Amino acid sequence: MLGTNVSTPTKIGFFGGSFDPIHLGHTAVIEQAVKGFGLEKVLLCPAYHAPLRSQKPIFEPKQRLEMAELVAQSQPRVQVFDFEIKQEKISYTYDTIRAVKKKYPSKEVFLLIGFDQFERLANWKWIKELCAEVKFLVFARKYKNPPSKPLEEVDYFFMQNPLIDISSSQIRNLILNGKSISEFVPEVIFSYLRKNNLLLM
């Protein structure tokens, strides 16, 4: 009989971004993706410098990588993918996904992306090639209705995750103004920032 020994590819998630810093909104999205889509794990990939971001991150690449590793230690389904930090230059998602596919050739890759970035996919380099490699998991941010396809080639799912009204930019503003961020970041991240004198409060 055909098909009896054919296994379905294992699904893994890929979550890239500046993570400047990583916060509870990020970790909630990861948990929702794992539970809702049966992901074996999520690769957390801090960017050395995001291609469409004009501002330099306030935390150094090494610090953002260390924070990602702390989150991975506290969440068993999360694994750090340090490809972009090691490049020490701007990396494009298509190049990174090719590295993921090389390391995990039998896996089906789901790329986690925020609603706002999803709408800007047409501006990404090698986007048609990327669409052939991944499916997109679009998380809601502040939106409740599914987005329109920015490109015909896109294959995506809308996560319908609980809306968490927080962003890294808001947290950075709180830090720069010497205000507490303890309620917005995982405890391990807050402890890391305080231990390394990265808070102004």
C-alpha cells in the first residue's frame, strides 16, 4: 500500500526581528503559534540590523542574542537561531530561511510575522522566492480582521491571537525615560537588564 510509510513534514516556526528588547507580546505570540499550529519548535532569530529599520537598536547584538537565549532556556519549544547576528551585517529573510532549510531540510517552515510587516511584504527583497519556501503566520498586533494578500504568491494563516497593547518601541521609550518596564517583559529579561545596568531607573 502506498502512503503507509510516508510521514508528514514536521512543522517549525521562524520568528525574526530586532527584539530590542524581547517582550511579553513576543513570547505570547510564540506560545500561541506552538499551540495553535502544532509547531515542533520556534526558531528565535535576532537581527543584526533589520533591513527596513532606520534606527539603530539601543541594545547591542550580543545583548539581544543573550536575551533571546534566556527566553529559549525558559521555554522548551524555543530555540535560538543566531545566523543573522553572526553575519554582523544586514541579512535578508530569504537568505536566513535558506540557512534554516539547509539545517532542517525535512521541516515545513512557518514564518511568524506581525500584521504591519505582512502588509509591507512587497518591499522585501527576494519576496517571491521566500514565498516559495515558507508559509506565513500573521499575528494580529492591534488588528482583529485578517489582512489582504499583499502578493498573490503568499500562503498565510491569520493567528487571531489575543491583542497585547505593547511594542518594543514603547518599551525603549520607557527605558530612556527611566521608567519601569517590569510588567512588559519576561522576568528573565528584566533581571538581565537590571543585572547588566541597562536600565536607567
